[in-house]
Amino acid sequence: MSLANIVSLLRVLALPIIIYLFNNEAFIPVLIVFSLAVFSDFLDGYLARKRREITKVGSFLDPFADRILIMGLLLFFVIRGDFHLIILALFILRDVIAGIIRWLSAQDDISLIGIKVYGRLVTYSQFFLIFGLLLSEFIFGDIIIFSFTLISILFVFLSIIHYSIVYLKAIHSRKKIGTRLEKEN
């Protein structure tokens, strides 16, 4: 297993550690572990490129680790009553829709141009939302959490709209080309 993939797995393992520390009111260690987990999202990609160890496993594992960490922590905050279930459900629905569109595009051999940008915007806005939730115990008020939540929701909608438009345009273009080829024959 490559070093980059190990770093991604460590991000998943950070989830129970963060929850344990948070439940024991060890807020500074929570912030440190979460910050390291967020940093590992940059680090695994850097290591994979630098060491030329970009793999299919790593391409799956990196975003999977992000989603497990983010959704796991948001679920934790839902259970605590600090976050709304309907918003978590919206985030999960976005991930399901994005996964379906990615799968369909792979089946149709369509390149989804620009999806990484929107995927990153969603991920990082959710990281900031979680930072706000972690800090809300002793620094931030509800307005900050509300703002981070709105930003995350905005990026969720933008990403789904973008994914859908890019996929549907590619399908439409392919059908047009197919129609022209049939007419020529």
C-alpha cells in the first residue's frame, strides 16, 4: 500500500479519535487532530503525485476518507442536537447524486470537466462548517455556524447543477454526433 493511501486511511481513523476527545471535552486536542486530518487531505494527494503513486485505490480512497470523516462528524453533531438532520440528509443526497452521475459518465465514457473544483469546494466548505461546530463549544456563536452551513449548501447545489449540466451536455452532444453519422451513412 502506498504512503498516500496510508495517509488517507489515517483520516478515516481520525473520526473516532475526534469524537472521543470531543466527548471528553478535550477541545484543543480535538482541533489539533481535526486540523491534521484536514491537512492529510492535501498531503495524500501531494505524496501520490510527488512519488508517482497515483492509483485507482487512492483515487477512490481519498474522497471516500473525506466523506467518512465529514459525514461521520456531522452525524455526531446531529446526534448531539448541534446540527440539523435535514441538512445532513441533503449533503448525503448530494454525494449519492454525484456518485450516480460519475458512474453514468464512466459508463458512457464521458469526462466530467470541472467537477474536481466543485467537489473540493463542497469538501472544504464542509470542513470549515465542522471547524465552526467544533469551535462553537467555546468561541463561535450560531451566526457563524449558520453562515458556514449556508455556504456549504450553496456549494452542494452548485456542484449538483454543474455535474448535471456537464453530463447532460455531453450526452446531448454525443446524440447529435450519432444522428449526423447515421444521416451520412
